[in-house]
Amino acid sequence: MHQLCFQDLNISKPDQQDIKIKTAMDPVHGPQSAEVVDVRSRQLTIHWEPFGYAVTRCHSYNLTVQYQYVLGHREYTAEELMQTSSHYTLRGLHPYTTVKLRLVLVNPEGRKESDEIVIQTEEDVPDLVPLESIQGGPFEEKIYLQWKPPNETNGIITLYEITYKAAGSFDPNVELSSQRGRVFKQRNETHHLFVGLYPGTTYSFTIRASTVKGFGLPVTARITTKISDMHYIIAFILRNARLL
């Protein structure tokens, strides 16, 4: 914005010709009827009533959207210039986040704002369950598995899906194909005891979390059950017997 904005005023004096002067003017009012017409997980679209020179009082003006949101324990603020006449899509937002926004009309002489809009973005699929949070307490025939929720849940966690299968065993007679399964846990259940497993066998556990938008990406960890001295001796004998 480089040019000043003026309004012509006529001033009359007795027995003199009208004198025309110019006075600087700020906008009449801010954008009106502003509303969010489309909400998604990472973007939203704003619509407002178009306006012209009668409102801006200047051919040179800017229309921006100012918004703020809280992520974690930090508050973020941002501003974007809108170059459309009646609608704008705000992108790069975070899922399941409350956003406060207002439109601001500015000319060189002043500014006027719209009413504040408070809206929440939709949920999205969650992030990965942190691999480092997956811990297993192995026994000979069972494993106690626990984990933590994703760092970015992107909504409300509804379920955890855990699939498991035997990946290898010290005992050559173990039928690995029968050692597999799937369990589901509620959002507040971040642990499970797997039983009926084989000693000295490595199992892969794949975990993924879900929201109402679906499951996020899976993460896999491997845990090996313990083996007693007797199991070790029997497996060792059987292994060597096959080599004879």
C-alpha cells in the first residue's frame, strides 16, 4: 500500500466559492458475515461478504487472516495475506486443534476487524506408537507387552491393534506358522499378556493406533521368550539329531 486514501469534503464560506479539501479515512468496518464453510483435519475454508470501495475507502488495502492455536503447552500465532474476494483456505493446520481467527481489513489510514471465529479442526489418523516405548517382559511361555500412545494422537485414540507372529525359534520342532494372532485393546489399555507361546522363540509384535479416521502407520518390535536349561538341552539334542 503506497497511496494515501482520502475523502473529498466541500466547505462553503459566505460570498466565496466552495473549497474542496481531502481528508484521510480508515475503513468503514471490518469484513462482515465471516464464517468457516469447510473444516478438515489440516485445513479450513473461510467465506465472507464481498466489499468494495464504499467499505475500504481506498483502492489500496490489505485483507489478512490472523489466527492462533495451542499445541502442547505452547501458543502459536500467525497471519496470512488473502488475495481473494470472498473466500480463502487456510492450510497447514494441526488435526483436532482449536483455532481462533479473525479477518483484518487495513488501508494506509487504519484497520477494522471481523468478529472472532473459534473452530476445531477434524481428527486425523494418529502418528506411530513410539518404538522406544514398546517394552516386553518375557517369560518361557508368555510375554507381557506394554507401550505408550503416539506422540501426536491427532484426535481421540479409540483402539490399538496388535498382531504377532513367531519369527524364529531355537527349537527346530516348533511349528512357527501356528504361532500368530491379533488382539484389540481399548484406548486406556496400553498393555497385554500374550500366553501359550514357545520357549526360546522370537516373536514380532506390530502395533498401530486408531481414531475415528482410521488406523495410523504400524511399528514393529521383536521380543524373545526365555528358555530353561531343560528346554535348552532338549532342543540342543533334537537339533544335533537332525544333523546326523
